[in-house]
Amino acid sequence: MTSEATIVDLHCHSIASDGTLPPAEVVSRATANGVEILALTDHDTIAGLDEAYHSANDNGIKLIPGIELSATWQGKLLHIVGLDIDPEFPPLKQGIQILKDMREERAIEMGKRLARAGFSDAYENARRLAGDGNVTRTHFARHLIEAGVAKDFTDVFKRFLVPGKPGYYRVDWVTMEDAVAWITGSGGVAVLAHPMRYMLTASWLNRVLIAFKSAGGEGIEVVCGRNSPDDNARSAHFARKHGLLASQGSDFHEPGKWVELGKLAKLPDGMDPLWLRWNQQ
């Protein structure tokens, strides 16, 4: 059986969404870092899983099929990680197509808005960077940095891609209830990703977690790549309060600019690690 000492990373991204490495390289990098259980959780797509499976078999690492779904609850953007999903579950596949269409609509509108701000080829370049995958805000950001418009991701998001700025376009994603149902219906575990990143008050986060658990959500990301020690402690508090399983993940996107795969802080005491339910192969 797995243990808390097992090196586990249950949240990362590849070029199938807004990461910069192919799925096989993500798996190989995780293996080199000592990760024993890895979940590839690309945004609103399962396109990288087949390649990741082949690499996992070659590298001797346990791969958990995953996804990170975009959802909206009472006007709040939430990311719901699905772990140990069945990628062939029809409602999940239909939901992914809905989200793909929503992402493309957003990307086109963002391109139009940036064009009005003087960046006429923003959509085309974001699409180029995305390849066959969904176009995300990260692809627009990379283009604007390449073009010399901004110096880094913090700069470009602050000036162009957040509410009130030229390239921002609000989307009401699928409901939290639908996202959780697609995950759990496929046999997976629904986890609220990076709860501290939403900048919610304690009151709001409690409301979210009550609704999330009522919908069938079982876990919360307690340790996440860019969390501070205080963030981890606060996330642990909410896990205990709501009786949620504890997950952890680097949220890795790109070497050198994100927390490295598997390089995570220790899970706070008193947690019920989600991954203890899985046997190590």
C-alpha cells in the first residue's frame, strides 16, 4: 500500500493544455524527481493521457488519469481536479467538448479585444503556441511576452488579462455540480484545486466547500505548488472542518518558472491523504 512517505504529485500540466512540455516529458521529469504516483491534470482536456500512459509504463511510475475542469459557482471561478477518472465516460467526454467550445469562444473574443488595444495578431499567435490544444490565457500571455509587450507573467496578466484590462473576457463555465458529477460518475474523485488562490473570505470558502461536498466532492488540495506555509495550514484547517480528503500537487506547467514536480512541502498533521486508497503498482 501507499504511505504518506510516498512521493505524490496529483496536479500538473502538459502541452495538451497550458504547460510547455509534452506529456511524456512531464512523466519522465516526474520520475527523475522521485515521484512515485503522478496525475496529469490538464485543463478541460484528456488529450495528453494516452502519451502519458505509455511514458509511465516505460518509466515504472504509477499514473493516475486526471483532468482539471473549469467551473463557476455563484459567480466564482473554481477549478475542480478529477482524479482516477474514466476518460471514456460519455458524460465526461461531452462535458469536455462543451468546455472546449467555451474556451475557443473566449480565445476568439480575447483576440478581438486585444486587437482593439493594438495587438492585431494576438489570437493567431496564441493559437500557434497552443498547437492542437485549447487556447488559454497563458498562451496569450506567452505571446505578449515574446512580443516584448510585457516582461513576465505577473506583468502581462496584471496589465492585460484580468478583469478591467484590455484582453479580459468573462466566461461562466459549467456549473460546479455538473463538473463534480462528470468526475464522480466516471468513478473518479473530485478535488477542489488550490483553494487559497481564489482569494475568498473564510465565509465564502466555507460556503463553497459545503456546496462542493453536497455535490459529491471528496477532496481538497491542501499542499499546492505556490502555497505559502500559512496557505497550507489554512487549507488543512478547511479539510478538517469539512471532512475532506487531502490532496497535493505542484501545479507544474514549465521548468524554472513553477514549483518543480514532486518538490512539495510535507502534508500537515491530522490529514487523511487521498492517495492512500490506491495500491502502488
